[in-house]
Amino acid sequence: MTTISQEQDIVTPKYPGSKCNECPLKDSKFVPPEIPDKPYKILFLGQAPANTEVRLGRPLVGDSGLVFNSALEEHKLEREDVAVDNALLCYWYSRDGDKPPREALEACRGHIDVSTPEVIIPLGNEALGVLTGRWDGILSIAGTTIPNELGKKVVPLAHPAYYLRNNVNNFRDFKDSIWLIKQLSKGKSWDHIAERMTVYETREEAIEFFHWLRDNPPEKLSVDLETDSVDIAGAKITSLGLAWEEDHGVVIPWPQEYQDQHNTGIDGLLEFEDVYQACKEALEVQTGVIAWNAPFDICILRREDINIKLKSDVLMKHYSMDERNSAGAQSLKRNASTFLGVPNWETDLKKYLKRKADPYTLVPPGTLFWYQTFDTTTNLALDNVFDEMLALPENEGPSRLYHERLSKWIQMFVEVLPVGARMDLEKLREAMEVMPAKREALVKEMREITGIPLYNPNSYLDNRKALFEVFKLPKIKGLSTDKDVMAALLESTGEGTVEHTFIELLTEFKQYQKVVGTYLVNLARSYRGGFGYADLKLFGAVTGRLTANDFNPLVFPRESRDEERIKAGKGSLYGIVKEIIIPDEDSFFIQADYSGMELRVQAILSQDPYMLEILADPKSDWHATMAQEMYGAKFLDASDGRRKEFRVIAKMLVFGLNYGRGIPSIARQLGCSNASCLRCSRNIKCAQAIKEATELVESYFAPIPRLKQFREETVVITKSQGYLEVPSGRRRRYDLITRDNWKDIEKQIYNFPMQSTGNDCNLDAMYEAWTKYGTWVRPLWPIHDAVLWNVKKSISIETLDAFLTTLQEVPSRSLDTTLPFYIDVDAGTRWGKLEKTEWAGPGTTKNNARLMELLQAD
């Protein structure tokens, strides 16, 4: 209630320190701060009370309050231990999204207790402005400790409501920042990061330093290279950065060219043989170094014949605890901000780097060396922080994932990535000439058919004009020209008609465009001296599957997707590109592909007895088995052709349900049994189709009730604990589950256990086979549930058999199961021309004609 003196017309303050008489919101409803009745060190400051807060008379309640409380609880902070306040004590709302009146914020500023807490967290721009005078841009500094005149640690954060409305998948950022806030409240600080930098400028100083480092190896040595590009094969080193203390970094200039470019007068010390040898000796004697995204730095140093050992990849430690692949989630700068409160030190470089592709050699050494010092020292500090986190009981799974798997897989990639994949230069040149020319010929032909002189098949408007105005084809999905529409139009137009021909040409053009623009160009860019180098990453996908940027063989389609082209006599587009990849001299390729990997994983995780029984038989056909279970006598009495149709439906259900497809989606695809149904033919919701799809799904789960129960239990567990964990310790975290994102989460819940566990088994087998038989075999890359291997012809038949046996047996050992796994083995002398070998299992290699032929070929 507001009290006004009639004599003086003065509003009595609603709360000590506020100047209600000067406030335009003095008649609005008031919500007092929530201040603990005991000493406290943390204050969260929001903007203004919302409806729920006014109704309950407390700040930060309702949905925002619930997620806020969950973040506190994760880090063992009680709501009663922290103060919660608002920059405005009175209700404010604007339908148009206007900001609160500045005069109201100024009038209310005095009530905020900034003397008691050690750490103050402004939640939003208005709270930030009241505290620091900065009224915008909070997202760019969220999680950092910012300079201020209060003499306190001020850590701006986005308000929990921001994540609820706009960014549910990144609420982990808020939760991790609570960890930092708790550390700051206990007196911990990282203000000392990169306080000092030593740059060696003479040969004598550098050699003396490296000899000292050789004789006094630190427990942890952080290593970072600055380079002119991120090309693992072609990048030139600018400088070497080292740190073994969080406050001090050492930089040694590498090439003379960079120093001369900026007229520093400093020598490129590591170009001198005596300095280089001292550096090599000092680094190679270390028990191991730590690095962020270690394969890049380690591979480049090994390219320079410095055979450095790896102790810790700090990025992968973080990835084991946070699997997100959103922009910046795995970046050093973002993690330094989130866990250390260190502001982004890359901003000083922006005035020199105008474009994303600009090389760091444009940055003057004085600026770049400080940048590198921040890299090495924050990397060291984060390694210490993540070691503490991984040692916590609640992180037993992620700790096991990192120490038992990720750290070993990284060592493998450090060894194999620098070797690269051999390329046939003539095939590459031929493809680069023929395929773009064919693409342009297709464009010319389409221009003639449509009568549109400047027709551009990459233009949605031009395609719409050709299909619906020139050829007057039916608008199946409005004006959409997506692939489903194209497929339907191709089927509905008569073969040989001009419309049919145009659609065929447009479809083929898009295939050429993808092959040339996505695959071929990147292959050419990665070519270096007869080899191509894929920048494989273990941290690019939430499931653990590998990713790559430019030369990315992991997304090359399988030839089976090209079968229709081959049957039509057009050749395999994807095969042409894959034929560029060839084995080393005196070697051949083997691609080992796990048969039914995800189905077997599903059987093991669910322990469904029927699945375990059927899949134990190497000759079993799960999809045919389920078709028989679903259709019974109808399946048994059917013709071979009809049985195939039933099997296709069963297969669709298997993969559809595993990837979270619901009954409405299945109903739309299958339609209903009424051949004259107009609703199904028009893709309109059909009650009969829904009913039949429901019955079909029920019949699918009837013989495997334990699998159905497992799926239901997985949903309950995920909702309860906020994450899903698989046997390797890998987790899929859902820090904020809402009505809006639940459907997407549910799909991931069904798929994640199978896909991630299958991936882990594949990499386990890849690692064990490489460690045992690396003298003769080298993995190039995994593809889905397979791995492509370079195999030397000098390998003995017995060793080759043992190698293939290892690949087949590792998944069962990894999952501690008696259910066997089986591999399909393809082999050949070009990736695009692999042939099935019909390998029949352990002990059969000597009788395999195709493998023996490759071993004995000249």
C-alpha cells in the first residue's frame, strides 16, 4: 500500500532506499526483495516483478523461479542462502515490449544492497544498467566477471525467462555459470589469468629456456600453436605458446617471415636449427602435454618432426560433461567465460581480422602473443577445473567416458590424421572437368525445354515458374518444390513427356550440384601432395558420432542410394567421387560394416528375450521375422513380392519407432486399407489410417514387450534425472524440459541409446584393432556403423583373420554380452569400387577368394 501525506504530497517509500515520490510506477503493485535472515554472499538481481511474483508476493517465482531453483540445486545451493531482488520493486509490463522507464529504475536504485554480497548477478540489461551503467549487450558478456565501481564480483547472466522463451537447449550455460558464482562466493578467483607473458627474442635466451624446461618438466604443460589457417596439412606455424602456471605464459616466435611482415626486429627463433633442436628435445621429454582440441596442435607439431605426447585434451574433458554441438559450446573462449569468468580476449583481434577467412598473420605479434598467452593459461586453468569436476561422484559416467574411451580415441586420431587419405590426382582432375561441364549442359537443356532464357535451377522462383506456369503441373503442397513434391510430380507425369523430362533433368541437376559443390570441391581443396586430410572431430555431435568440416567423408552417401541411376545407365555419381580415394601403395581397402548394429544394441540394453534369441542367429532377418509376427498367416501365404512389401513395412516401423516417429506420421505414410479413400490420397488426416497404424504398432510390440517397457522406463528416467546415460558413461542432457521441446526430446530419448552406443562400440573396435595390428592396418574414418581401413598387402593371412575377428568381437566385449555381432566385409582398390567378400567369420579368411586375390595382387 502507498501512503501519501496530504500536507506535503510525499510518498512514503515502500522499501528503504527507494524514492517512490520520484517514480512513475509508485501506484503499481509492490513485491519486496527476498533477503536471507542470515549472512549471505550472493545477490541475484532481476528486472521487475511479473504477474506471478505479484500474486505470490515473492521475486523470481513461477516457471522462471522453478528453473532458477533447479540450477541452484544442481550446485548444492539453497534458495534460502542467496538474496533475490529486482531492479524495480513494482510491477511493470509492456504489451509492446518496451523497456521500463529509466526514471523508475533510477528512483528504485537506492534500495539495492550492494554492500553485503560478494557476488552480484544482474539478470538482464536493466539490472546490469542499474549496477554498472551499461544498459545493453548482456548476452555478449554473460558469465564473465566485469569491471565495476562497486568493488564486487559482478557476473551478468541472461534471465531464466530468456531460456524458457528463446533458448531452451542452452540452459546448461546458466547452470554452469552458477558453478562459477559459487566458486567466486567462496573467494576463488581467476583474475590472475595471463598476468605475465615472456617472449624470447634471442637464440641464447630461447635455448637456455628449453634446456631448463627439459631438465624441469612441469606436472602440466599447456601447449598452443598460432597458425595462418586451420588446415591440418597446410597450416604454417606463427608461434609456439607454453604455460605451466595459470598466471604466466611463454611465447617463442617461429617463422622469420611473420616477424618481417610486421617489422618487429625479432628473429623467428624456431627457424634456427639449434633453437629448434632444443625445443624438440624439451617437448619430447615431457610425459605429455595438455591442449585444447589437441589433434590439431599435436598433428602439426608431429608434421614438424616434434613427436610430442598427449596427456590431456581439455576440450574433450568438457565434451564428456557437455555434449552440445551448438555454436561455441566447445570453444575455449566460451568455456573460459563460463567457468573462469574471463572476458573474451579475442575481441582485440577483430580490428585486424575483417573477414572470417583472414589469417592470424594479419595481427601484429604484440597483440597475437598476448592472445596466445590467454589461450595457454586459460587452457591450463580449465584443465584443473575439469579435473575437479570429473572427480565428483555425480560425474562418474562422464569421467569413465573420458578416461576409458575419449582419451584413447584421441591418441589414435593424433596418430592417423596426419597420414591422410591417398587420392588419385588424375581421377580428381577428370571429375573436376567432366562433372561441372555435365551440370552446365543440364542447365542449357532445361532452358531450352522451359523457354526461359535465363532459367536458373538454383532459383526457387524459376523452378516454381517452370513447374506451375510453363507446364501447369498440379500444386501438391501449395507452391512448394521440395523433394517429395518432385517425386510425386515425376510419378504423375507420363514417361517421355516434356514435363517428365524436365523433372528428371532438374532432379539430376540437383544431384550433380550436391556432388560437385559439397563433395568434389572440398576434396580438391584438401588435396596436398597426393593426399587429402579430413579434419575429423570427436566432439561435433551429441550422439558421439564423428564430424568434419570441409573434406567430410562421413557424409558421403552410400552407393545404394545411387542404384536407380546405375540401373538407368547413368552411372554412380557418388561412386565417381569415392573412386578418387585410393589405398596406399602395396595396400588395399577393407570396409567392415556391422550388420544390424543398432538392433543388437537395442536388444542388449532392453534385455528383451525374443530379440536376443532371434538376433543371435547370424542368418536371421529381423524385419522379415517381425513382418511374420505382425501379419501371421497373411505373410506366410503371400507371394514373394507381397512378402517383400510386408517386410518393407516392418522395417519402416523398426527404424521409424526407433527415431521417434509417432502413429500419425506412420498413418500418413501407409494410408488405410480403403482403396477409394480420398483423405489418404490427399494427405489429410484419416481416422481409419490412424486406427490401422495403432493396431500395426501394437502388433509390432506384441512379441517384444520388454522392449516396449524399456522405452517407457527410459522416458521416465530421463524426465526424472534430466539426462540419459548409456553404458560408456556418455550422457544426453536435457537441462530444460518444457511443453514446447518435449516432442523433440522424446524422439532423441528413443534413438540416443542405440545410436550413441553403436558409435561407441564402433570406435572401441577401431581403437583395439589399430593398437593390435597398426603395423599392417590404418583406419581412415568411420562411416555410420562401418570403418574404412587401409590394409598392407604384407599382412599375413593369419593376422588379417585375427584383425577381422577382433573387429567382429569387440562390441560384445564392450557391452559385456553374449549376443554376437557380425560384420559385412567389402574390399577393393578404390573406395568407390568396393566389392562384397562374403567373409564368413573367424578362421575363414584363407578360404575367401576376394581377400586372397587382393593379398596376392601385384
